[in-house]
Amino acid sequence: MRSAFSRALLAYADRKDFVFLTGDLGFKALEELRDAMGERFINAGVAEQNMVSVAAALARKGLRAWTYSIAPFMYARPFEQIRNDVCLHDLPVIFVGNGGGYGYGVMGATHHAIEDYGALLTLARMRVLVPAFDMDVEPMVRQCFSAEHPTYLRLGLSEEPKNYVVPAYAAWRKLLSGPGATVVVVGPLVGGILSALRGVEPTPSLWLIGELPVENLPEEFLEDLERSGRLIVVEEHVAAGSAGQQLAHRLLELGKPPRQFQHRTALGYVSGLYGSQKFHRAESGLDPAAIAALVTTGGR
């Protein structure tokens, strides 16, 4: 998605109020953007706390400030600055974290981001955007340029399935329709899950969420959930602060809880070993085969 992200930003490179700060990352992806923006493209170095504070100051002066780094360095290391300098003043700084979830694989826990959007959504007026496919990035970038509040954009690896036309971007998208369970997925891992679920019976209804926090629920989704009575939420994030918890809370508020609720989340490091993103997903039961088995058997 980095390339799609860079291409999307190039359309705004001539905006004099657009300033992009990177924590010494983005090589082999952001060079064209750097060249187009000139002095408005700032390499802030390996100093993420300072980068966020500088971005807050730029935003306070009316500039559209974007910050970029590997996801854990974007939300965890400068968390105090995000809270105090940006969110407490409700400044529309955009935080871009690359490699959400287990995206950085064998580099280990220090480079993983499995609690990122849950942590950030504890902060005042924070919004989160999670593209699942490359095609989602441009409309999300467009949304960020009109954002009035702090926003976190979580990039990953697009896993668009073959021989499938992805619907145009929306905060909620229905990717499969069927008489089975209602499945909700957050993020790029939906691609493999979609491929696996297209061959199971009964076919589930598969929904994709791209924006958090969970607030307004589509009427079609509520009708689908009432029909099935079974909700399965899948996300590459720990349970605490997750989209699944937010969705369950919202359904309880509406007085429309499902008869059965199952939640597959990132479980951390089950074996104590580090491996690829696929390895960690499989250990957490987030791989396509595990989700297909869950959907068809009704087990946990």
C-alpha cells in the first residue's frame, strides 16, 4: 500500500499548506513525493516525539501536517505528544503507520502494531482509517485532507483476491451475501478470508469495516445480523479496544445483540516465536482456513 499511498499524495503535492514529515522512513516509496514537495517534505529523523510536536505546531498555524513512520513508532513511541500536543487541542494532524498488525513479521514485537487503533481511540476526537485494498487508499487520503480532527491511517499489504471486483470504497462494504453467519472483518486480511469463504456452504454475509470508531451501523447490516443471529468479528488487533468490542457495545446500546458472538483477534505470541505475518495470523486463528472452519462448524 505504500506505493498507492505515495501516488495518492502526489495529487496534493502542489498544495502550499501540505507538509509531510517522515521519521527517516519511506525509502523506495516516497522519493517521488519528496521531489515534488521540496522543502515541505521533512525528514525529521529517528525522533518521532519531536516529529509529532513539530507537526502539531505546523497544524496550529493552519498547515495540513502529515506524519509517517512504521506503525509502532508512529503511535507508541510518541503517544504522549499525540495526546498532549495534538488531541487535547483537536488539531487535524494525520498519523500514517505502515505495517499494521503483524506486518513486519520476523522483525518481532517491537515492530508489530497489534494494539494501535485501540490505544489511539482512547484519545479525544481521534479517528482511524484502515484500508483493506490499494483502491481504498486514495479515497481515504482525500478524506484526510478534509479532516477536522486527528486521524490515524493504518497501512498494510493489499491482499485483493483474484477474479473478484471489489466494491467502491465505503466505511462499511458488503463483500459477500449468503444465508449463513454475519462476518465482519477489519483490514487487509479480509482478502484471504474472502477467497476462503466464497467456497463454503452456507455462504456467510461478509462485511468490511474501514473506519473507526464504530458508530453508525448500516440498516442493511442490522437486518442481516437479525436474520443470521450470529456475529463473527475478525481483526489483526488485540481484543482490548478492538473494533469487535466497539461493535458489541454499540449493538448493546441499540438493544440488538446477536444470539451468538464470536471474536477472533491477535493473540500476541502464542508459541513465543517470531515469524512471518502469515505465521502470526495462523497462531492467532486469523488465517483464512481457520476462519472458514469457524464459519462452517459454528465452533470457537
